[in-house]
Amino acid sequence: MSQHDASAGSRAPDESGRASAAGESGPRPSLPRSDEEWREKLTPEQYQVTRRGGTERAFTGEYHDHKADGTYRCVCCGEPLFSSDNKYDSGSGWPSFHRPVDEESVASREDRSLFTVRTEVLCAKCDAHLGHVFPDGPQPTGLRYCINSAALEFDPEDAT
Ligand SMILES: [Zn+2]
């Protein structure tokens, strides 16, 4: 009964090697959990929009008139949400898409604020508020995902 226990006593490196390419797949263990942590990670505007359900003022966001090819990721967790392929100019002053990269990547729920019923769009992975979806978009979907620039981070790579 000789049981090997090589790792006994020696601490695995943690802080020193934290740049371990946590990119492509798999969960990111470092996602903030508390409100406090989100507040530290995000800019005040990003925090207000994504964690408080805020809306940036029309035509003030970084991406409403942004036409480069690439992927728009969740500013909170990095999940790819929208592609420049599906972006169009709605004239609304917010980045508009007729569909997400993947139906699974966004969640929606009814929003009854402002005396009307709208459909709120959230990041399916981290629950960040992204914007709203309206049924007045172009074909083939007929949908307009009206998204706050502050909830997005543009990644010029891997345009599909
Ligand atoms: Zn997210």
C-alpha cells in the first residue's frame, strides 16, 4: 500500500501564473459575483447599463455608427453576442442587430417598466442587461436588437 502523494505540501502556483490563456472555451472562474466586484471591474457607465438595466443616451455610444467587421462581445464576461454581419443602421442611435451570433447566447425577459411592455435582452452567461428587442427589424428575422454600446466590447478578430 504505497500511495503516491507527490503534491503534498507544495502549493500549486496561483497568482504568479494567472495569464493562463483563459479565452476560448470553458467557464471563467474569475467572473465577479457581487455588485461590489462588478462595480470595480466596469466603468461607471458599463456598470450602470449592464448591472442596473440602464440605457445610454442615443448617439452617444461607441458603436452605434461602427461599421468594422468583427464580433461584439459581452463587456462583462467576454461571451460573443453579436456579429458585424448582423448589424444594420436602424437610425435609432444605438447599435442594432437583426439577430444574435447564437440564439443561445442571449436571454430575454419581459420588461414592464416605462408603462409599456418591452422585451429585455440579457447576456445568457452573466445576466448583463444589454438592451431590448423590438419586432420592427429587417428581414429575415424582423427583429431589432437595440443594444447599448456600453454593454459591448468590439473584437475585430474572428469575424464570421
Ligand atoms: Zn456576459
